[in-house]
Amino acid sequence: MASPVVEKLGQIITKQTAASPDHARALLMAAYSWVNLAGRFPRPRNVRAATERVNGGIAGTIVDSFRHPENAVMVNIFMPCEILHAMELTPMFPEGISAYVANTACDEVFVETSESHDIAETFCSYHKLMIGVAETGIMPRPLMIANTTLACDANQLSFPRLAKFYDVPHYVIDVPPTADEDAVVYVADQLRELTALLEDATHRSLDPEALRATMANSRRTIQAYQRSLALRGKVSLDTTMTSELCAMISTHIMLGRSEALRFMEDVLAVTERARGTERSDKVRLFWIHTLPNWQESMRDIFDAGPECELVGTDIAAESIDLPDPDHPFESMARRLVYGEMNGRAKERLAFALEQAKNADADGVVVFCHWGCKQTLGISQLAKQYFEQNGLPTLVLDGDGCDSRNVADGQMVTRVNAFIEQLKALRA
């Protein structure tokens, strides 16, 4: 359960959603404005403080998108957003909005609204929740919707549905499954076409120098992240599920923004300082897919517990080739085409194995988020593959944002048993 204050806020928002969507929206904006403000407080340079800062920046994008929807573009997490950042447009994305709503303890009213509007119970909860936030009138009409075909098949229903609901333009970046330079040219041309559509919609031009500066920020962010990953296997860090989610968002939606750059530079600084200290004997776990950071029982184990340490997640690092500020469109296209979420599952797993080994992980958790057919589909293949390569693996069913789909006690039992198994293997 969430804290009593958050539970009470969630109850009020739930009641107001039907009675007064404008009031419910104002309450959500007030809550996320506080998260944004709290992230600006002076803090020491450690991983949790860095997480609070970037988490505040992410909350600020949600507030901005609700306050000025005429400057907001609804996107999926794999959409390169440097174009938006350079044009001073705000990304509005289901993976962020749904996670924040779940952490505000008011998710049920939105997923139940979606299901009452003919969205299947088995549909991805992130997208289902976002549809509910939109169709209750909480989420205002954005300027435009743009998404990639990459990785998530829920895109193919949710974004067209919301484009029709809002009556706004919708553009889809088609990412070929074959990773080659022809595909890069094809995707880069689509990104240029999307830019032209945004220029028409906003009646302003993309400043090439602003885009170049944004891409330079992206490059510095990725450089810092690469350096910290290279050291990760040698150190212990006080990570949390939220810090891993923030890393994921910083290398995707927020890439190019100053908040993402500072987060990665702070994490690198903490990692470099940790080289001079003794590494903890906690069990080291590498995580596959998204994380249920709203779930207190999982936070008790992975955030505050003395038994284990999260040492990385596959999506955060799935596409971290250095961006080229002099060739921004090709660079963004290459991120999509050559990223590990594009193509065959075996390539994604091989990349995840490399990351887990580099982080000196003791085991892997494959998180089967409700409704994600890709991760559910590869879960047994992943378990077999990792264990054949020396990494015990737990396939854990759960949900990143819908509390109704969680067998809390069963999850706790299975995770604790897995940690005990890994401790025994060390002995």
C-alpha cells in the first residue's frame, strides 16, 4: 500500500474524476508540481538524490503537458524526442503518465474506464491506463500524436484510437526489422517529415543550432552513462527501482534535456567515488523490462532491503551508441534501427546477457508486465538462455501500473526465495 497521504489523495482524485475532471486534473498537477519542486531542493550527490532530481524533471514534463497541451506531443517511449526538445515542445508519454498515476494510487478508475470503453482486460496496462486518463477528460488534447512501430504492439491500437478521440494529426515512424544503413536512411527521412509536420502545426521552424545543441546534450548524457556502466561491475550503489526507471527515461524520452544529462553525470560521479570503497555482499540482480516502482512490497525488497542490489535494466541501455550532433536525423534513426529492441528476441537477450555479465550480476529477473506480449512471449526463452549462460533467472509476473493485476504475497515469496537461492549458490 502507498502512504496514508497518497492513499487519501488517490481516493479524492478517483471521486473527482467522474464529478469534475478539471478538479481531478488540478489535483494531479498539484501533486506532480510538488514532486518537481522537491527535486530542486539541494541534495548530496548520491544515486537516490540524483533520482529525486531527475524524477522532479520528469514530473515537470507531465505538468507542462497538462498545463500547455497545445505544446505537447503524445509519443511512445522509443520515439527520439530531441526534435521536440529543440522546438520547446513537451513529450506526453504513456509509460511516464501511467507510472505516475499508479504512484498516486488512483489507477483503478482509469483502467476500469478503459475496460468499460471496450479495451480488453489483457491489453497493456500502461496504454490502457493512458486511454482511461484521456477518455475521462483528465488528459487534455495534445498538439499531435507521434509514435514508432518499435517493440510494443499496444501502440498500434492506443495511438490511433487517441488520435481519433482527440481529432489530432497522427504520424507513425515505421522502423524496419532489418538493421542496415538503408533502414537508417528510410527512418531518417520519416523523422524529417515529422519535423515538417510539427513546424506546420506550431507555425515555427526548427532551429538547426537548437537541434545540434540538444544532440550534443544527448551525446554527453550517453558518454556519462557508458562510463558508469563500464564501472558497474566493480562497485555497489544505492539503487532503487525508480532510479532504474529514471535511467530508462533519461536514455529515451528525456534524452537531450539538461535533467537527463545531470542525472547521468551525477550517477557517474557516484560510481567513480565508489571505486575506492569495498563492494557490498548483497545479491546483485539484473532486471529485464519495466519495473513496478509503485508496489511497496517490491520497494521493500529492491529499494530498502539489505539482501539485494539492482545493477541494471536492459531497456535503459538498449540503444546507447553515441549521437552525432552534426547528423542529427541519421543519429536518431540509427538509435531506432540498431537498438536492441528492434529485431529478433535472441539479439535482445544476447545484449542483456552482456550487460548483466558486465555488471557482475548474480541473477536475472524477467518481469512479465501485464499485457506485454513481447516480454511474455520471450520469458521462457530468456530463462533458458540466461541459465545456459550461468545466470539463474526468475520469471516474475506483475504489473508496472495496475494494482489489480498483482498477487502481492506470491510475488514477495518468489522474489525472496530467488534471493535465498542465489545466496546459497554463492556459499
